[in-house]
Amino acid sequence: MVNSKDLIICEHCDCVYEKATLARHQKTLCVRCRGVLQRYNNLTVEQRLALSFTAAMLWLFANFYPVMSISLKGLKNSATLWDSVLALSQGPITFMAMVAAISIIIAPAFQLVLLIWVLGFALTSRRSPAFKLCMRWLEALRPWSMLEVCLLGAMVAVFKLAGMLDVLPGIGLFALAVLSLLLIRVAGRDVRDLWDVL
């Protein structure tokens, strides 16, 4: 009889499979819906924790340094992510400001805090207090963290405005780009491996 720890369930169609040992650059796909079941992950707990701390530092840079600076005829203005949320909240679409704040500021921050909490204990080969709750929250926050969408929007704004104004990408934009990549790498679907590690 197969041990339940050796099984994996497709998140798209609920098919059940036995876990496979993967080599570098391999992944397993669901036979029914072609959804990705597993990907090879070569990151150790130490590397994940180091990348999580790096992402936390980049989150600070992305949120408190200007994403872009605009100048026209001697007048200069710069905007951070917080400024964009505040600007949205002052208009008729306050609800959008709340969604933007959750998806580009709050959700990534919670993801990083939870990752550092879980991985800090995993470094000593122990489960963190409230491990199951933390892992469920990490899974629930993944679709809400939309830094890559924000990054795409900021880059489109830079290119559109560059034809009319003097636009200078700020430190926040570069931090946002690297943070997006790190969060995909560290807090993506591969975070489920921690269930097996611990």
C-alpha cells in the first residue's frame, strides 16, 4: 500500500499520483489536465532563507524609494508605491486603492514574514509553531501577490511618459523587478516542498 506522504494531488483536477524523484530541469505533469504537479527544486533551506532575507530588504527598497521620477521644465516629482496607493484612494475608486495596497504591498510583506518564520525554524530541522497555518496562508497569499503586474504597469508608464516628459526610473523600480523574481523563486509553488522537508 502506498504511503499518503508519497502522493501528490493535482490542484486543478484533483487527480492523485505518486511523487516522482526529479532530475535537474524536470517537471511532472498531470495526465488529465496537463497541470504542473512537481518541479525540480535545487534550493536548500539555507538558500531559501537567504533569498527570503534578500527579498525582505528589496521590499523595503521597493516601498520606500521612488519607483520613477518625472521632470518637466525644471519641476520634478517622484512617486513610491505608497504614493500610488494614496493617489488612488483620493479618487472615486477607493476600493481599487485597497486592492492595490493588498496585492503590491501587504501580501508580499506577509509572504516574506511567513517564509522567514517557517524557514528560520526549518534551519534547525524543526517545524515552526503554527506551521500548518503558515503554510496554508503562504498558499492563499500566492495569487494575491501581484508584484509582477505592478512592475509591468510601472514599466509601461515609464515608456509611455518618456515621449512627453523626462522620466528617470528610480531605485524602487529596480528593487521591484528583482523582488518580483525572488518571490516567484522562493514563494512560488515550490514552497510546498517544505511539507516534505519537515
